[in-house]
Amino acid sequence: MPDPYPGYRTLHALGGAFRSRLPGKPVVLTHHTQCVTALRDRGFAPDPAMFRPRLPGYWRDGFRPTILRSVLLMHGTAHRAYRPVISQALTPRRVEAMQGTITQVADRLLDDLPAYADQPVDLIAALAMPYAARVAGLLLGLDADMATRAAGLMRPFVTAIEFTTADQRRAIETADDVACTLFSGILDKMASARGHTSGLPHGDDLAIDTASHFGPHRREDAIANLALLFAAGFDSTASAIGLSIATLLNNPAQARLVRDDPQLVPTAVEELLRFEPPVQILHRVATNYSAHPQITPGTVTMIVTAAANRDPQQHPTPDRLDLTRPPVRALTFGAGLHFCPGAGLARLELAVLLPRLLRRFPALRLASAPTFRAPGIGFRGIEHLPVWLSPPCVRSATVGTTQAQPS
Ligand code: HEM
């Protein structure tokens, strides 16, 4: 959807919580306090066994077994046992140690942009996707080519947690098959490389730790969680990069702040993530929640975190992009037990890439309107972001020149 924000403003004005007419009649929450409470309250769960049967058929069928086995939809003991495997690999110290490599990945992709080509460049295909994919690939031991190819094929995978059309369902099935084949192959390679045929090895990398956690008897669970980790790792980050670049290009004075003031970059990244979050809606089912009369056990709840990020009661002037705004309590990475374990890594990826891109191409501008990810309402992203990298005078003077030079 190109612009969901006017709709969120209307929902805020209507009181923030209501039973919708969407299929399955979910209760929709949009106020910041309601959303935080629901995400933190143990009376809500993402448990698929409760959740899925309550969804309308066309949505339910989008939930492939792979997604259903993943940590995102785990609950209780299973979630408590597996979640530390991921969070230990993404501690602030581990993420900081990746900064040098992430910077190299960014610089290499920026070097490869055809700076003076006389045609627009799609920054999603040429930058956002390969960058986010290569970084997510580093966590799981995928090389750059494999990570980039897998990300392109798996992009529809994440939309399984989304209202689905027939077309989207077919794309999800294909992406799911790609994910299963890819990570099944990786598990086999890991096992044979270490001389294990029946058991899985143990090590300190995330793929190995995941395989080891589930063991050989729960191979399907290991595959599902490797696929989720890779998809969660690249998809939202690629979307955040695309949305942030488009936002900056529509706000040139703010873009100059990111380009010229390195001290401001962390604050700017927080504001960009508040303003244009790639994950807009989270889903839960109520188990024993009593704080709202319309929410009884079994009620499917849509927690519209993107609307909460623009709640006027929480943030003054919520619809204004202000990169100097002191960081606010945005819900871009969720809250509570399922809070995104990759938040620190995603922030670092944006903080490394955005100022570099703007410094390297100070004349960067939109070549035409971006194409938004469609259909769907939960995951916001840009599929194509055509930009000019250099100003018109330089473009016309260098037609036919192939050599890129930094501006
Ligand atoms: C801007 C980028 C990102 C955004 C906006 C984002 C957003 C989110 C949100 C909102 C959740 C919570 C889902 C829920 O409560 O139902 C989540 C969970 C998760 N994210 Fe992220 N994420 C991003 C990047 C990453 C990265 C880089 C990784 C890993 C490398 C990652 C891995 C995960 C995992 C594994 C979960 C499931 C955690 C659990 O269920 O306990 N994410 N993410």
C-alpha cells in the first residue's frame, strides 16, 4: 500500500481499539499503550495451534508448515529453550564485531553501482537486497552469491504471515520450497563436513547452533528455523533500507543531516525506523486477557505497531520526520518475549549504509515513483526504487563512459 498512514490517523481518532470487519473479525489495536500492553501481556500468544484455526481460509493457507515451526510462532517452553540460541549470536558485542565486515559489504556494493550510467538504477535490486542478504548470510555461513540468490527467491516467504491472495499463496509455496531445499542442503553439508552422519555438530555459528539445538530427530524444525532466521534477517532490513532511502530523498534537508553529521546517524536511524517501519502489524491470539471487553479468549488481535509509532499521545508531531528527535519508544521491533533479536544488527546495517550512500552520491534523486510491495498490509516495503545517481549535467556529459568515479 503506497500510504497507509492517513488510515491509521482515522483509526486513532476512532479510539484505537475496535472489532474490525476483516475476515475472522479480529480486534485491531492502534494506540501505543494498547499495543505495548498486548505485546507484553502473557495473556496473548502467537501460538499457531490456537491462532491458525481462527483465521479465514485464504489467510490460514498462507501459513506454510515452515513458518508454523519457526521461533516466531513458538510459545512457552519451546520458545524459552530456542530463543537464547539466536540471541546469543546477536549480542551487542557480536554485532559490534561485525561492523568492519558489514562496512566492506556496503563499500563493495556502492563501488559496483554504475555511477554515471545514463539510466536510472533500482536501489532495491542493486543495493538494499544484496546488502541485507549478504549480512544475513554471514550469520549462517552463506557466501555472497548464494545469499543474494536465495534472498531474491525467498522474498515472498515472509508474506506467509499476511492476508494472502491466490497469487501470493502460490509465490509463498514456491519460496517455501526454495527455503526448505536450500537449508536442507546446508544441514547435509554441515553434517558431512564434520564427519557426522547421524548427529549434528556443535560449534559457535548460528546455523550450527540451530542444527545442534534441534538435533537430527527434529530436522524439519532446524530447517524451518534456519529459513526464518535468514528471511527475518534480510527481508525487513532490505525493506527498511528501501523505505529509509525513499524517505530521505523526499526530505532533502533531512538527508543532508545524515550525510554531513555522523554524530546524528544513530538518532536519525531510530527516527527513520519509527516513521516508516517495514513490519506494520503483529498478530496474536488472546488466551486469558481481561483488560479490554472486546477481547475474550480466542480473539485474534491485530497489533498495528506502525500506527502506534505515530500515536499523537505518545509522540508530538508524529507525522513529521524529524531526524533530530530524541529517540522515542517506537514499536518497530515489537516488544515483550518476541522482541526482535536482530534489532541491533539491523540498526547497524542502516547506520553504516545510509551516510555512505548519501556521501558517495550527493546528487541522488528519485527517477520515478517507487513501486510498493503488494498486496498486503502487514509488511511494508519497496519492490523497485529507481534513482538517478548523478546530476543531469554529468549524465549527459558522460554518456558512453563506463568508468564509475566517486562524486
Ligand atoms: C529493520 C529490520 C527489522 C525489523 C523491522 C524487524 C522486526 C521484527 C519484529 C517486529 C519482530 C517481532 C515479531 C512478533 O512479535 O511477532 C521480529 C522478530 C524476529 N526478528 Fe526481526 N526485524 C528486523 C531485522 C532482523 C534481523 C537483522 C534479524 C536476524 C538476523 C531478525 C530476526 C528476527 C527473529 C529471529 C525474530 C523472531 C523472534 C522471536 O519470535 O522470539 N530480525 N523482528
